[in-house]
Amino acid sequence: MDLLRPIRDYFDTLVHPSVQHDALTAARHRAFIAPRLLGSVVALAAFLYDIDQKRAATILEEAFREVPEPVKADGGKEGGEHVVPTFTPSDFDRYLTGLFEAKRTDDILKVVARIRLEYPMGENDDAATVTPSVRDGQAVALFWEGKVLLDRGKVSDAGAKFSALKDKFPKSSKALEADY
């Protein structure tokens, strides 16, 4: 069952007519519209989660299947290309929670790698100098790496991840959850 096919087909009609003649600009518009629209579907799934967890998990899975790869956009005047975040860190967190409950730890690590790609932060970067979404994305990634390690019985490695999370992102809700 392809729940998002009508949405995907609708993307092209949402691109403003003034830019439809320029393929690059139209692609940028689609890259801007798609994650926000799919994020709305994820928000719907989050709302349904309290009512019908099985149906919400199906919708989340479908949304993440529709955008299997990070969206790359042209850097414009700066040149090169960059990755456009497809989902918010909280959307990733909800999805990872479902994967963890389904015991799909290998899939969790793939999603964590995607989060790190979409919300990049260098090893030596100060968390205070990056955007809040990058901080949140990195905190979610670090938390789930620790959670997978803990699930696999690697308690000391998990503890190191959770400790790094609390040190680097002390105001994150994931730091509080790791402390619990």
C-alpha cells in the first residue's frame, strides 16, 4: 500500500509556475517542499501514535521509505552541493523509537548515519556555535547510538556515549533521557 503516492505526485503541482521552466530552481523548490510535506505526514503519525500505534508506525515507515536518501541541493552561488534535512530531529527520534521497539537495531544505525549526514557537526565544533536543529539532530544520533550499544550488552561503551551526550548537549531532552 503506497500511502504517499498522491503526495509525491502532487509535489510537481506545488512548484510555483514562475520557476517551472528552470529545472534547477524547480528542483530546489521540490527539495524545499517535499520534506515539509512529508514532515506533516510524520506529524500526523505522531498524533495517531497515542490512538493507534500500529497504524502510526506504518505511516512513519512509509514516510521514511518515500525519502530513502538525503536530498542534495545545489549550493547556488557558493558552488558545490549540500544536503537538505528531510525530517526534523524529533521526527527521526519518533521513527527510531519504533525501530527500537521492533528490535531493528541495524536499521537504527543506518538512520543515525543519515542524521549525522543531514545535521553535520564536526568532531571539534562547539555545540553552542551550531544551529539548534543541528544540536538536536546530533543529540538524537548520539542517544540512539548509546541505546543500541546498551541493547547489545556493551554497557561501558553505551555509558561513554551517554556521558558524551550529557557533556556536549547538556540542555537536550535526550541528555535527560540518557540520565534516566
